[in-house]
Amino acid sequence: MASHHIQYFIVLLMATLFITIQSHSHAKLTPDFYNDVCPQALPIIKSIVSQKLNFKPRMGAHLLRLHFHDCFVNLGGPTYWYEVLLGRRDARNTTKEAAELYLPSQLFNFSQLVSNFKSQGLNLKDLVTLSGAHTIGMARCSTFKDRIYNDTNIDPNFAISLQQNCPIKGGDDNMEALDYVTPEKFDNSYYKNLVSKKGLFHSDQELFNNGIDCESDMLVELYSGDSNVFARNFGTSMIKMGNIKPLTGIFGEIRTDCTKVN
Ligand code: HEM
Ligand SMILES: *[C@@H]1O[C@H](CO)[C@@H](O)[C@H](O)[C@H]1NC(C)=O
Ligand SMILES: *[C@@H]1O[C@H](CO)[C@@H](O)[C@H](O)[C@H]1NC(C)=O
Ligand SMILES: *[C@@H]1O[C@H](CO)[C@@H](O)[C@H](O)[C@H]1NC(C)=O
């Protein structure tokens, strides 16, 4: 795990201490999983996470992205931040190779994105909706370099402004906000950026790309004009994503140290 997840582990380590006492054998994730086995779990997690968020807002982005990766591969870790369905257990194995195999790349084109999500049981609407998570967080220059020097479907002034902190050669770890307008706010600004050709990743802009897909364009336009419908649909798709083959019941384990298997 990357070192910037250290803080996350501190939070989760503490949370896990409480979760460890559970012994239920549920088959599905449920919102009330901890009600009987550990009624204090959620208030405790909530207070620690909000403390950390005050100290470092990007924690929210780390957690959100981690949940996405967790669902697409099996990177372990209980639920957090988006407290919807609870009771997921930790995986006993995962590999870098598995992550590279299952996770989509920011260089993907539209059809590659659609089929990657489809292979996880997620549809076009989920793809467009969940990509809205890129309304918060940061990315390294190396991940969008190709786009700002080579892509045509990008606002030229936006490309030039990004090139200042992301030179053709070097500077690969320089950071840029995924949403340059409101980088720390979970809003619908990501979609407004797409409409004005200011998506940071090639994969982001593919969702609104000269009418390459009518339904995708319409969703981006809908969300860019209505943050409430985005927020509502985001919740729905997050629950769907959270339900991708979670480990429950007797499967997986509950780590005593989040950073390694028991
Ligand atoms: C649609 C396909 C997706 C692609 C190709 C993609 C790719 C990426 C890449 C390349 C980064 C920057 C990583 C770096 O600089 O090392 C990133 C960051 C991020 N992604 Fe995605 N992502 C996708 C979908 C999602 C989804 C579904 C979520 C959550 C629901 C998500 C949440 C995030 C967040 C919050 C960050 C910022 C993390 C931080 O600031 O630490 N992404 N993504
Ligand atoms: C984890 O182990 C199981 C059983 O050995 C295997 O089927 C699965 O592919 C492994 N998962 C990963 C991500 O390596
Ligand atoms: C998307 O990428 C794949 C793999 O590189 C390629 O086969 C396909 O033709 C591309 N699709 C479009 C519409 O460019
Ligand atoms: C732009 O595209 C060319 C040709 O595919 C490639 O050689 C070059 O590395 C790309 N530039 C960047 C900055 O990625």
C-alpha cells in the first residue's frame, strides 16, 4: 500500500479494534450490521474520520478511491465514509497484478470504460455517475501528461495552464486537482468541467466526447445542471458498487492489523 494511505490505516486500525468482536454469520451486507454486535462502531468511526478530515480534507478522496479499488479487486478494509451497507470483511489475498488487471486506466477510451464496468456488473449510468467521484482529490502529472500535450478534445487554455506544472519531461509526481474549480467540494462541478472540455483525464473526457455516445452525453449534461439528481444517483451506484462480490459471513477475515493479513 502507498505511503499516503498511512493515515487511513491509523483510522481503520482503531475502527477494527471494535469490529473484531463481531461473530455474526451474515450472507449479505446490511445497513444495521453493527447495531447489536457493536453499537458504538459507527459513532466512533464517524468521529475519528471527521477529525482526520478537518486536519486533511484529501482524506475523503483517499477513502473514496480506496472503496472503489476495494470493490473492483479485493483490497480489504471495512466500510467507511459512505456508511451504506455494512459487514464486509477483509480479503486474505490480493496482488498488484489483480489490481492492474481489473482496474480501469485513465487512458481508456469510451468502449473500454464501458466494458470494464460491465465486467463488474455496472452499466453506463453507473460509469458516468461514479466517475463523478473525480470532483474531489488529486492526481499526479504522469497520469494526465499525455492528455494535456496530445489530446484534441481538451480546452486549449486549460491544457496550457496545466502544462505549467506538468512539463513534457519530468515533474511526474507534481499534483493537480481532479476538479480545478472546487477541488475539495463534493459537488457536480466535475460534469460542468466535462461540458467545457476541461476533464483532467482522457477517460473523464471520453464520457462527454463530441456525441460519441448519446446516453453518456445526456447524463453528463443532466448532472452538470442538477447536483441533486447527481447526489441521489451517486448514492444508488455506490451501493451497487459496494455489493460487488463482498466477503461476508465466514468468508475472508477481520484483520487485527489492517496493513497485513492475520
Ligand atoms: C472510470 C474509471 C476510473 C479511472 C480510469 C480512474 C483513474 C484514476 C486515476 C489515474 C487517479 C489518480 C491517481 C494518481 O495520481 O496516482 C484517480 C484518482 C481518484 N479516483 Fe479515480 N478512476 C476511475 C473511477 C473512479 C471511481 C468509480 C471512483 C470512486 C467512486 C474514483 C475515485 C477517485 C478519487 C477520489 C481520486 C483522488 C484520490 C486522491 O486524491 O488521493 N475513481 N482515479
Ligand atoms: C485469492 O485466492 C483465491 C483462492 O486461492 C483465488 O481463487 C483468487 O483468484 C485469489 N484472488 C486474487 C485477487 O489473487
Ligand atoms: C478503444 O480502444 C481499443 C483498444 O485499444 C480499440 O480496439 C478500439 O478501437 C478503441 N475504440 C474507439 C472507438 O476508438
Ligand atoms: C504524445 O504522443 C506521441 C505519439 O504517440 C508520443 O510519442 C508522446 O510520448 C506523447 N506525449 C506525451 C507527453 O505523452
